[in-house]
Amino acid sequence: MEEFDFLVIGGGPGGYVGAIRAAQLGLKTACIESRGTLGGTCLNVGCIPSKALLHSSHLYKKAKTEFKNIGININEPSLDLSKMMGHKAKGVEGLTKGIEFLFKKNKVTYIKGFGAFKDKNTISVTDDANNKKDYKFKNAIIATGSVPVSLPNIEIDEKIVVSSTGALNLNSVPKKLVVIGAGYIGLEMGSVWLRLGSEVQVVEYLDYITPGMDREVSDAFLKILQKQGMQFNLSTKVIGVTKNKKGATVSVEKNGTKSDIDCDVVLMSVGRKPNTAGLNLDKIGVKLDSKGRVETNHQYKTNLDNIYAIGDVIAGPMLAHKAEEEGIAVAEFLSGKYGHVNYDVIPGVIYTAPEVASVGKTEEQLKEQKISYKVGKFPFAANARAKVNDEGDGFVKILSDEKTDRVLGVHMIGPDVGNMIGEMCLAMEFGASSEDIARTCHAHPTLAEAIKEAALAVDKRAIHF
């Protein structure tokens, strides 16, 4: 029976990155993946294909409604949805094969099949032909990610009632799409189909969108999406979904009044849960918390000394880049090095247009924790590059400690802020103050000048606003 130093269950961002790092550090490493392709949810049915559709749909909308405003006259653009989907699939295929190449390059053994623990030192893998093979390990890492959840008594069939997976593969543009849940995934996928011609109605139980986001940014984001044509039913409870010949009827209740919303497709986007079913964790005694997440210590070790867990199966934000950092940290811990993940500097991005990005504490969190802070804000409407590009919606907001001026949180809504947030992550990682950022020369004319101006605004000395 073959034995590995480092055996990873799950070939997503946390698993495959951790496997590559472990192999680089000299550990005999293998990665088990049941999907048939590497990259996990993120690459196959999540982050990457959604960004392909967000990009394509954004260009389509600009060609349809905005090019004429800047002197570009074209015939009425038409949509070839199958070709757009093909472009998405081609990108995904190339990237998954790229990971296989990286495995070969770094001498990581790729094991195709579903892995389940047989005991605390053995994993049994069942392939597509139902053949089973056992593998021994010194250390194993659970990196099996997460799966979509639904509301009680509402079944996701990926045709009429879809998760993000189904929403990425619709074969026609729905006349009307109802999105249940106003979080990151729902708003991104809602934006895609809105741009391509759907009427999009979002139903959210809370009285605001994007829970956990800084409320000022959340409120501004809501107004921008409404201006784009997205409809919202806030403070609204979903009672049920009934499928019919025309599509589905979503039954809702608001302030005691019940009503129905007819639509072609329902996108269920109310969250995700750890994907631990079938791993036999109970059999070997791995402890889970009350939310079904694997319990770990600060080094990602479970209650069993040689079994670790990372990514969506443990506590923390369900983000690909968070899982990657954890995968690398475990590999380094097991190689006698020091693994490190700074959870105060994990960025979050919504890839709509405009984008939304944040890192660190929100104003609400600082108030709750009774931390005295200062605020600096700068609107993109006053940024030269954004102005000439007709992308003036949104702003940059920097929160710094009132006494030390150390940056505690940054929240942005605007063009390309998903890339711009990286500068603020680096600043926070080095413990920068708003003064440090304000005194850093930024190229002109760039969108990033809005960061410098927001930092200047912390001390009430912004130049251009």
C-alpha cells in the first residue's frame, strides 16, 4: 500500500495549493479529487466561470448602451449565449489542465476518485468505475470545500430552481429571474443575467443587502444596483417555491402580507455549508462544531494529531484566497517552518460593475468593539481617471485608529477596486498609518489616486474634494 507524507482530500484552491507547497518542501504528496478536474468549486463552477460571464456580460451591456456615448457607433449588438458559454468553458478547461501541469512539475500525485477515511492513517478512494484502493498517510488534510444550501422544503434541481452552479449554465436568458438572498454570489449572478436581458428581482430577509459589509458601502451599493434596474424586496421572507409549466412561483411574506412572484428561474443564494458528507469523520472521531465545521487549533490540526482541515470546512470566510493561505500554512507547519495567516487582512470582493472590495474592520464592528477611529472618504466622481471613463459611482473609505492612525479597515465601491484593495492589504500587513498612505506618491491619472485622497481625508486635508 502506497504511503504519503502529505495526503490532501480535495483539489480546490486550498487543497491543490497546499499540495504544491508541501511537495516543494520535500514531502511525498498526493491530492485526491472526486470531480474529475482540479480546481474545486472556485475554478469549475464558482469564482472563475462567474468572472468570465461577468466580464462578457459587462462588455455586452457597454456595447449595447454606452459605446455611443463616447463616439463609438456600431450596429445593434446581438447575444450568442452558447458562444459566450463556450468561451467560459474554454477558460475553465485551460486553467484546470494548468493545475495538472503544476502537479506534474512539482511531483504531486493526482488521485482521481472519492476519498473517505478508513482509519486515522488510511484513506480509501473509490473511482468512477467503483474500484477501491487504499492509501496510507502520515498526515492528511481535509480540504473538501463547501456546497450550496437551500431553504427548508425547497429543492434545488439546477433547472428551474438553481444554485450558482445552475445559474452559470442556463441555456437561455430567463425573462424573469428571482434571486433569493442578497449576498455576494446572488448579486454577481443577478448582474450577469440583468445585463443579458433578464428582469431580476432579489428577495432578502434582512432590511439591507450584503450582510457583514460596511453599511455605508452596502447602502450605496443598493442604490447603484437599483439604478441599473435590479429590483429588491427587502425585509421579505420566502415561504416557499412552487414549480409549474411556465417556471416557478416564489411565495413571500412582508410585514404580515403574503404575495406571489412568478418567474422563469429561481436562483437560491442563501449560503453554503461545509462539504464533509461521506468522509467518515464520525467513524474516526474527528470533531465538528455546532455548524458542522471541522474543529481545529491555530495550526489547523483537528482533535486527531495527524489530521488537519482548511478552507470552507473550518471557521472563517468561505473564500478561495483564505483557503490558499491556510493550505500553504499547513504545509509549512508540517515541514518544520512557520505557517501564518493574518485573518485581519483577508480581502473580500464583489465583482459587479462597479466592484465592491473591503478588508479589515467595518464601522459597525469598530463601534461594537468600542474602538475610537477616524474616517477618510473620497468619491470616484472627483477622480480624474474615473470621471473621463464615465465610472464615477462609488468611493474609497479608510478607517484608522484615532490615537495611532494605524489603518483598521478599508471599504471601496467603484471601478477596479477588486485590484486596488491589494494595495491596502499590503499597507495593513505592514501596519501602515493613513499618513503613510497619504505620503506615498501615486501615479496620475489613476483610479488609485482615490486611495491617496481618502487617506488625506482622514486628516481632513483631501486636495480634490
